[in-house]
Amino acid sequence: MPEEQIKILVGLGNPGLKYQWTRHNLGFLLIDKLISIHLLKEETKNNLVWWGKIDIAQQEIIVAKPLTFMNLSGEAVKWLNFYFKVLPCQILIIHDDLDLPWGRIKLVKEGGPGGHKGVISIQTSLGTREIPRLKIGIGRPVLESTIDYVLSEFSPKEKEDLDIILNGVLSLIETVLKEGLNKAMSIFNVKNSLLKRVVL
């Protein structure tokens, strides 16, 4: 059975300037990077979500950022799922991941949330774990609590790495849209990824 084409890219984060440059907002930063490169053809928002349309790899793709806080992300994604009449497997969720080293990226087609509150909310709202996710590693804190760590701003070194990381993610997304999830997973889900300059 052929895999479904990705139609919507959802970056996770918390709304507001207070959280803009925090580790938990990597999903938002990736969407911002996308719309800085690709012409935003239209955009709109409601009380749950901001979304727009761009062309990538000769396809029209919906990009979105929930306007709820992270632990209610499922409300926004469920609205997108219903409004655009897509399957959960056609929505790619982009988020930070504590269990991956800083800068490592991993693409999955399904699986548990790993304690990520945004992912828990989305999987609960859609009633399935079969939702593709693009995970961007932030590593685990040594001294801080997990909550303080994800809601803290990037360190100066991490800020230097951001362009490399986000450009690597953009390359992965283009591969997903051109060649499908399975092909992209076979290329990018390797220990020495394109981001090895960052994580080694």
C-alpha cells in the first residue's frame, strides 16, 4: 500500500515573545524559517491556530503553528485535521525532543510521545499514534529541571548552531515531500547525520 502524501506541516511551540527563542519552540522556528524562504501565498488564524500556504517541491503545503499553549496543541491539530479533511498520517508534526542529542534529527511515522506534552495532546485528540513526527534533539539537562530547561532560551553556542540545524531540517522536509517518508527516514535517520558538525 503506498504511503500517504504529507499535506500539512505543524511546528509546535508556545505563543508569545516570551517563548520565541526557547528550546520548546523549535517547531515554531522551523515554520518561521520555511515562510522566510518560500512565498507565503495566504495566511489566516482563528483562536486555535495560525496557518498559511506555501509551495515546496512543486507542491502546495499548509504550514501551521498552534496558538494554544503546548499542552493543548491537540486542539489546533484536530481543527486542521477536520477543516482540511486530511488523514492523521498526512500531518507532519515538528517538535523538540529531550531524548535526542542536541542537533540530531529523527523522522518517525508513529510511536509514543516520549513525555512530550504537545505530542500527548495531539495523539489524544486524534485518537492515534500513527502521526508522522520530525523530532529535533535538544538533549537532556544536567542540572536544571526538565521544565526549566525546555522553557529556557538557547545558549549562545546553541544559537550559533541553529541555522545549521534548521537548514538540515529543511532538507529533510524537501526529501519527505519529493520522495516520501520511508525514503527520507532511510537517508536522515542515521547516527552521523548531516548535522554531525553540531552534535559531535
